[in-house]
Amino acid sequence: MADDLQVSWELSGSGWARFRIADSTTERTDVVSYCTDALADLLGGVAGLYGPSTDQQVSFDLEPAEVRWRLRCRGTNLVITVYRFPDLNSSWDAPDEEGTLVWSSTQPRPVFTHAVMEAAQAVLELHGEVGYREKWIQHSFPVAALQDLRRLHLRDDECWHEQCQGSPDS
């Protein structure tokens, strides 16, 4: 059920973040490294679904493993599949099927977008831009990526949800 989708993103230490994605039946949690700009990559991947591409890939470094999210639009729905690979260095160009499918769900794109934006907004509200940079170390909070995703979501999904109407840095 779409109302059961939850996404959380928590900075769990210097250069580490824990993500959780869950629907009414299953969940997936991993701890990602700051070796990539993971939250910005996720926001950018979701924003990419609002353009001509109906297929986006987002990869997270778990040092040494990789978790790859594949996001595929199917009409108004989004098929989300998460694959795990044992070593990022050897899986970078590998097809999804060479990884282990660890989570999947089909959700309306607006529901998924809301969940991702709310997770990013919660991180910003908790840490602020300065606190985020201090904990994430390598990268600043992706304010522009969050603003861009919010703009696309408002434009294409005609969203009137209160969270979408606010400023990403409020």
C-alpha cells in the first residue's frame, strides 16, 4: 500500500549515513559512506525521473560493498529495486542481475518523491547545512538538489502537500 512507504536518512557518524526504505511488507537498511555524495545522488536520481528518462540508477558505497537503487517509471508508478554487490570496485559496470536483489516495491512516483524529500528535509532540519558538512565531511548538504526536486514535483505532480510548499532550508 502506497501510504506505507517510508524513507529515512540519518547521519550516523563522521562520514556515515544510515538509510532505511520500507513499505507495508519489507524494509531495507544499509550504512553508506561519504565516498560518494549519496544523498545528493539520490535526490538527483529521483529528479531525473521527471525528465525524458524513465530509468535512473543510484549507487551507494558501503565500503567495500555497493548498494544500487534502480528506479523505473511504469506509467504513474515507480518500480524501485535495490541490489547489493559485494565490491563496488568490481561491480561498477556490472548489470543489476549480477547483484543480489535485496528489496523491491512499486509505488506512485509522487509518494516516493515525498518520502525522499521528507527524509532529506529531516536531515537538514536536524543538522543544518553547517552541521551536515561537519558530519558528512566530504560534501555539503544538497540544497540545490532538494530545491530542484521540489520544483519538479510541484510542477508535474501538482502537489499541494504542505511539505512541498515550504522552503528546503526552513
